[in-house]
Amino acid sequence: MSAVAQTSRPNVLLILTDDQGYGDFGCTGNPWLKTPNLDRLYEESVRLHDFHLDPMCAPSRAALLTGMYSAKAGVWSTLSGRYFLNRDLPTLGDHFRSGGYRTAMFGKWHMGDSARYLPQDRGFDESLYHGGGVIAEMPDHWGNDYFNATFMRNGEPERFEDQYCTDVWFDEAMDFIGKHQTASPEQPFFCYLATNAPHWPHDVHSKYSQPYRDLGLPEDRANYFGMIANLDENFGRMNAFLQAQGLAENTIVLYMGDNGTDMGASVDAAGHLVSGYNAGMRGKKCWAYDGGHRNLCMIRWPLGDLAEGSQRDVSRLTSHIDLMPTLLDLCGIAVEGGGSFDGWSLSGLLRGDESAYDAGRTLVVHNQQKDNPQKYKDYEVMTEDWRLAQSSEWGEGTLELTNAQQDPGQTRNLIDSELEVANELKAAYETWWAALSPSFDQVWPFYLGLDSKPVTMTAHAWHSLTACVGIYTQDHCRRGVVHNGYLLIQIERAGSYRFDLRRWPREVDQPICAGLPARTGVPYVSDWAEGTALPICRAQLLVENAAGDERIADLNRAVDEQMCAADFQLNLDCGLYRLVSVFTDKDGVERGAYYIEANYLG
């Protein structure tokens, strides 16, 4: 890298929104939604139109952060402990920090909620984030909502009152950038701003949602569009801030959603549009058709000599796995050995040079949302001309071949007349699956004994003891949903450990058997159900080997009506274990402890 390049390296602002699909912009033809600031960004950017992520959020984030297919990065679900990012893979934060950048992350992380997985462990100098995949999921601070919440700053709790979450993320990002410019103006920054909006709950001030309600849109869609209107306003504030700071010209700004639309469109059982707008695509979030994973990626860098005019509209097949090698290339960050990425650098394509692009490229996406991956479940093999898809919202569906150029809505199945093409794409899937398969045997546990700090583990990370684990929100906890699973723990230091089994997290400070009052009538915030009292009378803690075929410990104790936690103490050697908790009530009903706090005693 030349001295000139070193002193003029661009800053990077990567904005990833949650559940905003390709059609959820004014600039992509939405007939209701107004996004003037994002429309302006569209006009100033290179636009990747055939850009694909995963059909759900955590896998998309894993691929974006590593440049690898999400399952290779250890992530193929938003639950079941399958959202813990492979610790052996460097992230964008790692590479940019080692490349001399100041790094920061704000918003939704969803790559693991305990030590060794958190943003501060994965290359980010500064971070502010909520727990889990959505505000008010179990790993998040109890009682958080979109207007009043306790977030984690570099691992320590910090309260934000009367501040909308999206406003907080943008405020904090601007504060980071401003302070960094004052302290170290010669050092470039990398800022990963990942909003949880417009993911449900669709809570937003009426000043943003009422204009869409006035158009006669359904309540949820009006609120969803209101959340995007707030995003647009915040991007306008960020853009004005960059200009005022003199940073707009030499900052690479990227903006995209993390999967297909959620509330922007309704589809039938075959994925065809019923209402709303989805830019002519079939399927939406969770589906393997294009509507589940195709998004708009806008990239602006005024000093970067990016393409102008008609060349700004890029129709080539591109993906989230391309962004890490692309950004490292644009910023002149060398990776030892060139890096091991599934994606390609798009730097030439962004500058209007297609000579290095392989038009025969094949990409694959799938949607698992299972503890153990299932072959042929919800997948699509893509080339520029063809789509081979097997999809329903949650099942395998029918295998279909469609022509991407002539039938972008994926309405005509040509598999019988184009059998040779179908067989080529089937073979590509088999090769892809074989390359992923070794990752399925890797496990990413909770690490205990790293220090004396307690480690909180929740039902959100339960691995399956039954067909599907579906407990992950604080609402599930309030309702006392009956379910169970096991947690994977890695003991790093042999010794004595105490495990506190809880129905409610420590910050609630309520007995295991107690209920909680409902919360209703809070302006712009979804109601909370009453916390059901449960007649729990016994607690059990099982410790098994990693395979689950050898029992290490089986501890039981009575639970009384005043007990906030059922605690168990035992000695454990270093190694990997399964941890199973059981609360039994007076009717013999068993459910897991939704929260377990582990303490290393020495």
C-alpha cells in the first residue's frame, strides 16, 4: 500500500436493517412507502439489484461478518444455540481492527450472548447492543421495549429512557464517529450499524405510522412502514452529520436489509403475493424463493471512482458473502494468505469493470431454522439465468426450475422441459452441501470458568430434546410455555460451580412460583401478557457428557414458594457437557428452567 493510500483510506459505515426487503423502499417502486433520504442514497450509489442474503437474520449476519456461507460460520438458525458465530473465523471487525481501523458496532448482534461471542470479543473496539435476536427476547434485559431499554455497552448494562431504539443506534454511531474524529482524525473507522427495526414487535410512534394508517393499510403494515420511515429519517440525520463533519466524500456507505420483507407483503401457501408489495417476487422472509433473500444493496463512495450513470445499476448475481472481500479490497487491507472466503471481491464491478466477473457463477441459499440441518430443506440454487428452488415457508416443498430473466416472479416450473439445466443445478447443490457438512458437527458452547463473572444462559439457546424448540421470548416466559432442551457448556477451569435455576431472570427478583402483572396501555408499545404463576415444587439439574449418553450428575431439590433460584453446586472437570434443567410442578408437568446462572467458585 502506498503512503498516499495509507493516509486516505476510506471510512466504512455498514448499515444493516432487520426485515426490510427489496420492495420496502420508495426507490424500488413501493406505492405507499415514502423514503426520501434513502431514495437520495439510491441515486448517489451503485445499486446491486440481484443481491442475495439468507432468508433469516442470524445466518445473514454470520455470512456478512465472515465472507463465508452462514452454515460454514456455524449459524443456520436464529435459535437452539445455532446462532453462535464460529470462534475460529475472523470477522469484519477483526480484519478492520488489525488493518489499523477504529471499529464499532451498534444495534442487533445476534451472534451469541456470552463471553467469546460478543462484539467486544469479535474485533469491535466499541459496542452497544441488545441481547438475542429481538428486543425483549430471553437473552435481552428483562422488560426492554423499543422506547425504554437497558442495552449492553462493551458488556456492561446502560439504561436508555424515552429514546426510540433506532434513534439510539444512530445517535451512538454519530457520537462514536464524532469523538473518534476529534481524538484521531488520521485513523479511519469501520462502523457496523445493525438496527433491529423494522423487525417485530412493530412498535413505533404514531407520527411515523399514522400516515400509512390514513391510507387504509392494515395496522401491522402501517406500523412496519412507520418503522422504515423512522429509519429513513435517521439515515437523513446520519447523512447530514457526515457532510457536516467533512466525512461524506471519503466514507463508504453501504445500506441493505438482512433478508426478504416480512410485513411489507402477504403471500399465499405457495408464496405468491396476496397483498402489499414485493417488487414482483415470490416468497418473503423464511422462503427460499427470491422474495425470501433478494435485497437491495446500495454502496456509495464519492471519492472511490465508483461507476456512474447506467453502470450504477448492477444486475450481476451478487451476495452478502462478497462484501467482506470487497471492503477489504477497497480499503487496502491485506489478509494473510489472501483470506478464505466463499465470496468474491466486487471492487471491479463497482467501478464498472465486468472483466473479472464470472457470468457462470452459482450461489446457493437455504433456510434451516433447525437444531440439526436437514438436506434438501428450503433451498435455492441460483445462476444469472436460472433458479432451482425447493421451498415452502417451513418445509421442503416442490422442486421447481424457473427462468430468472424471463420469469422473475417464479411462476412457471420448467423442470420437465429443462431437465439438463435442473440436473446441473442439483449437482451444484450436492457439491455445496458436501462442503458445508463438516461444519454441522462443530459445536459452539457457553464457556464457563473464564473468570469469576456469572454467565447467564437462557432457553433461547436450548438444543432440541424434542422436534422443535420454540421458547425464546420474554412473552413465552411470562406464559410459562412447557418445553425443554439442553445447553452445551465448556468448562474452562476445573473446580466447583454453582448453577442457579430460575423461572425469572435475576433482575426481576421474583420467586420461581410467582406470577407477574400484565403491562397494558403503554403508548406505542405492545402489551405484555400476565406472568402466569406456576405451582413448581421440585428442581432437577442433569449434567451429561457431550454426546448425551453418559450421566455425570443428577441433582434434585425441593422448591418452596419464596425461592427465587434453585441452586446446585458440583465439581466439574474441564471439558464439554450437556446441561439439562427440569422444573416439576404439583401436577407433574415438567418444563425447563428458562434462565440458568452459572458461577465459578474456584
